[in-house]
Amino acid sequence: MIEFRNVSKSYRLKGSTKIVIDRLSLKLKSGQSLGLLGRNGAGKSTLLKMIGGTLRPDHGEILRSGSISWPLGFAGGFHAALTGIQNTRFIARIYGVDTDTLVEFVEDFAELGAFLDMPVQTYSQGMKARLAFGVSMGINFDCYLVDEITAVGDAIFKRKCMAVFEQRLDKSDVIMVSHSPQTIKDFCTSAAILEAGELHYFEDVNDGLAAFRNLMAP
């Protein structure tokens, strides 16, 4: 369960104030997966970071029960001077999982070979994404946060990414940002539209997608 209690968030943009969320109060129950919709720049990624705890609201509080991932595939949390293995072990300790088990999973899944023993600052963006996706999937979270799911690599590796992601969602929820209505429909049971600082919640994902189509219609 994730509960927003009078949550507000804004930031300064080119001399003006951009309101992301204005006094949001909402309960998201466990056992449902949410598709987060909105225009470009509406603040969907910002909201996702607040849910994950990497960004604090200006006012109010967000209560969480169960374990929640960082945004899937997000590589910004890696320490550039540490190797892939060292970063993996560090994350394992933070989340209280067995370090050797997570390393073994990442070694098999990410397919980075000897690069895992090299500093992350030497990685390409694709390699960082592979490492981040592997670490994310190697930890069993109650809820996964996904900001535009993108599987990197060749077709075989992409299928591998999607297979393990779908496997995790058999027992976990997801809160997903995507510009693809079909992706939202495939993975989510409910939807919410972020518009002008207000979050409009729809119990049925199809109702949310229909409302979003109407919002974006010329």
C-alpha cells in the first residue's frame, strides 16, 4: 500500500514556479498495478522518484508498506569510481539481500563479462542500463517502479529482459510511466493522469486510457 497525505511538490523553472503535485491525498492498495499518464513535462518522473523515496515532497508525506524499487533501469545511483561488482554488492547491503546471490544473478543476467570488474565510469550508456536492469531484477520487490521500460541490447537480450520482468510481476505490483497506451494496458490494471498538478485516478485502466485520449485530442 502507498498512501499520499496532502503531498505537494514544485520547482523553479525559468523564473516561474512549476507545480508537479498540489495537495494530493490518495491510497493505492496492494495487488493493483498503476499506469501513470500525462503530457511531456507534467512531472511523471518526478512523482515516481518521490514514490521511490529518492526525492522528497515539499509538503505532506508518502507512506509505504512493503519494499519499493528505484525506477527500473535507473543508473544514476551507481558510484562511477566503483566497479559493477562493487556497486552490486553495495546495493545488496542497502536492501538487505544476500550479496553473493545478487552478484551471481547480475553476472549471469547482464552479460557484461570482464567489464563487471571495471569502474562504471568506463561503461557505455547501454552497459550501465544492462547493469541497472540486472540489479533491479535481482531483488524481489513488492512494487516495481518503471519509467519508460526499455530493454537494451539485441533482440535475444530484450526478450530475456521482458521475460524476467513479467516473471517478477506474477508476485509484485508495478507503477509504470509509459508513452505507449498498449504497454500500460498490458501491464496495468488501473491508471492515473497527472495534469496541471492534479492526479486523476481511474480504477479501471481502460477508463484512464480513454480519458487520456480525450485529454490529448486536438
